Amino acid sequence: MTAAADDAEGPTPIPAPVTRRGQAKAARRRELLAAAARLMAERGFAGVRLEDIGAAVGISGPAMYRHFSGKDAVLAEMLVDISQRLFGGGQDVLSESDDAETALRGLIAFHVRFATTEPELITVQDRDMSSLTPEARREVRRLQRKYVELWTDVLVRLSDPMPGDPMPRQEAQTRVQAVFGLINSSPRLPELDTARQSALLAEMAHSALLS
């Protein structure tokens, strides 16, 4: 590209700084989403009102509409957000890994950490996915498929000690989906020290993927 073209395009815009008020609003929104996850995990989507979510963090019912248009919007943001975070976190793991084995162990550790620290989200997604609007459900499914493909790519690479003879992709996808079921079962498992539970899940997941 010529210098003239560069001048015509102008400098790259600098993002506007986040104001203190904006930071406070974002923090309150995260607080509301965390409260919604807890309540919906306990009672189910149908058993929670928008007013209940607000009350959990000290916000009156009418004031909740400054944050969310309704309960459907809360559920949609909650489940789309976790799907985005999982996919983005998986991409970060791959970018920081030098080889397929390191990448696989990193992905397992990342997902185990999510499952053991945010169990309410797993419960809500498993039980209330059908309550999402069609548009939100399509977005969640799209992100989930991309996350599965990250894992599948790594597993296929790792299973190919002899070039040209990798694990069939469909089998790799099956193993990945099965391991998600294993790790995501953590909210329903008997109580165990978190560190020990995480180590067990990671060991079992690695063995299942490569058995």
C-alpha cells in the first residue's frame, strides 16, 4: 500500500477509555449474572424472576430493567458469555503451547478449572438450554462446536506419530465430547477436596482421550 493510501485511511482509532462509571456498571452486571447463575442452578429458569435476581444483589425490581430487558436476556447473556470464554480461553491455551501434548494438557486443565469453579453454569446450561431464544441457542451451539474443534485438532495431531495415519476425526470428536461429559459431571460428584478432584478429573480425561 502506498503512503498516500495510508494517509487517506488516517491513523488507527484509539479506543475510548472506560470510565469509572462504566467499570462500576460492568462490575454490577457481572454480579447480577453470578447471582442469576446461583438462583437458576437452585430453582431452575422457570422458578426465578428478574426481581429475585435483583434482590440477591440489593437492586429493586424496576431498577433491574436498566441492566436487562428481561429474564430471557439474563439467561442468553450468561450462556453466550461462558461459551465465548471457553472458546477464547481454549485459543489462549493453544497460542501458549509449543506442542500438541502441552496443548492437550493445557486444555484439560483449563476446562477442569472452569468446571470446578463455576459449577452453577454447568447446571444451568444442562437443564435450561431449551429456555434460550432460538437466536441465543444458535450462537451457543456455534461457539460450542468451535470449542470442540479446538480440542479435536489437538487430539488428531497428537494421535499421529506416523504422518498420514491420524485418529479419524469423527472418533476424535466423540472422545472430546465424552470427556466434556466426564469433566462437566463435577457438580454431581461426591464432595471431595477441590485440588484432589481436579487432579483426578484431569488424569481421567487425559487417559480417556488417548486410551
